[in-house]
Amino acid sequence: MSTLQPPEKFSFKPEEWPQWIQEFKRFRSASELNQKSGETQRDTLLYVMGRESEKILQNLEFRVHTVGEGTDAREEQEVDTDFETLISKFDAYFIVKRNIIHERTQFQERKQKETETVEEFYRSLRSLVAHCQYTDIDGQLRDRFVVGLKDVRLKEKLQLTHDLTLSKAIEVARQHEQIKEQMKQQGFNASSDEAKDEFRSRPHRQNRDEDMTSTTRYTSYAGNRDERSRHSDQKNASSSSRGRGRFRQERDKRNFSECDRCGRQHGRESECPARGRICRKCMKKGHYANKCRSVQETVLTESEEEEFSLDSAEIEDDTEAWMVDLKIKGTDIKFKIDSGADITIMKEKSFEKMKVKPQLRHTNVHLTSPAGKLMTRGEFFAKISYKEKSYKFRVIVV
């Protein structure tokens, strides 16, 4: 243990004293300095602190105080060779009385910085609240943590969560941050041209009834994307400025047709933004997935496989809007209304709770999310009752 290095020399700045003495206490224990004599501990502390400590020690007042009560009472002289007594004297010297209003103002005005992680933001709040003398520290931390988050949608969701605790708020925020980072690493970046085209031209088929939907939204990669792309172009054109209007007139004069590689209208082939890009369907270069010719047939047979991708992930929350109870074979199952979903899915946990379980059959559906593939247990067809009406749906169990 003799190789352990003590902390750096103390700066003698009052605000740095609590952290420095904490490091010295760890060194004292790890190096077994606490087993040495009081004189050795005192001298080591003063040496590690620096020369200024000797001057401060000379000005510290060690008093005589009474120990015990009644007949057992006796007077004892405080000495600098008692480590705890010496530390308490230094504490009184360095730690000035804090301005509680100032400390609380700093805490209440703290917001998450643009480049700051959730963990870093929470640690900063924890450090600030230590000097605020709140009786309900966790409650104050929870409120400041939620209100100070930079993500507006996450902030709103947490504020709508019933019986939200500090630990739950931190857990949800960490998961949200992790999912966003995973999506970014896997290429879900809306700033790329292809991602923008994919978003504009991705199909969202109408469900059989707008009152019925799935718990999680999935969108098929197969389908006619041309109509969606044209609709997007028309919408963008109608809201453009005068400058763009003049550009559109010039474009119409040249009578550009829609490019069969990117779905846009442009001049020379060299101007096509899809040049050199890799298609996400066939993995070949030179076109976007929305113009890929390798998948045109949208009617699937039993032997064909269906592939769906996770478009939006929702954290279960009973207080969230659009949650309804649908009756399936006598059991109420909670679903989330989403009229743009392509399929209806049910978690395995909900399936196991059903009083009468329908027979599952093999499914050719493959589900993927930014975190990877989702395991499917099977599928079944069942009548789902809602508002005294019945609907027949295919349900995928995951």
C-alpha cells in the first residue's frame, strides 16, 4: 500500500475543500494511515495540503469542552492530534455559510446543455441540490430534471406520466437517449437525401377501420411509392416562395419528367442525387429504394415473406392518449390507436393472459427495429370487439 499516491496539493480555495478532503480521507483509509498515531496523521495532512496549512493551523482555536453528564461529566481539551477534531476545525475555516437563495436559484435555472448527456445533466443537478437544504431532495430533483431536459417531446411525455418518480424519469430518459443514438449509428439520419425521400414516399395504408390499430406502428417496404412522392412534390410546390415559383416555371418550360432513379425532376443525369447511392432493397448502386424495380408486386402469397420495419416505438403508459381496451375471445387487451399502421401486433405477455387462447400458426412476417430483429411467435385471426362492433384482424404475436 506504500505505492499509493496522496491527492494533489490543496489550492486553498474554499469551494474546493469538500472534494479535496474527501479524496484525502480515501487515501488515509486505503494507505492505512488511519492506523498510525495522531501526530503522524496530522503531519501527513498538513504536508499534503501545503505550506499554507501551517499558518491556518496556528489560527485555529482548540477549546476545552465537557464530555458526559452528571457525575460522569469531565472536561477535555481539544487537540490537533485527533484527526476528526482537526478536520472539523478546517471545515469551519473553509466552509463559509452559503446563500441558500443563490444556491436554489442556480439549481432551479439549470437546464440540460446541447452537448450534455442525460447522465451528465443528472450528476450536475445532484451536485447543485446538495447545498439547497431541501427537505424533499428527490422530488425537487425529479421536477428540475424533467423541466430542464432539452428534448421537448421527452419532457412532455414525462410530465404526463402518472406517479412519476425520480428513478423512473432517469430510466426513461436514458432509454430515449440510447434509442436515438442507436438510430443515428444505424443510419436513421433525416439529413441525408435518401432518408428524406424515404420518409416522403413511405406508404401508410389505411387500416380496415380507423378505430382499430396496433400497439406499435410498422410500415412495409413493399408498395407503390410513386403517388406518395408526387403528392409530396405538389405539397412542397404549393407552399414555396415566389423565388421557387419562378424556378418551377423555368422547370416546366424545360418539361422535365420524373427521374426513374430518384423520383424527382431535374435536368442532366449528372444532377441526380441518387448517383452513387446504394439501394436499401437490392443493394445496387444508382437509385433510391422508392424507385427500385426489384420489388413491384405487392400481393403476397403464403410462401412469400413479408418484411416490416419499426417506424415509431412507444413506451407503454396508461395515461397516454389513444389507448383503448379491445375484447378478443372474452379478454380485454389494451391497444394503442394508430390509423397509419400496416399490421396489428400483440405482445406475448398479453397473449398469455388471454382466457381462451387462439391457435397460433406460423407467420412469414419479419419485424425489425433500430435495435435489431424482433422475434415473432406466430399469428392468428380473431374477431375483435369494440363499441358493440366486431372486426376480423390478423394479429402478430411478438
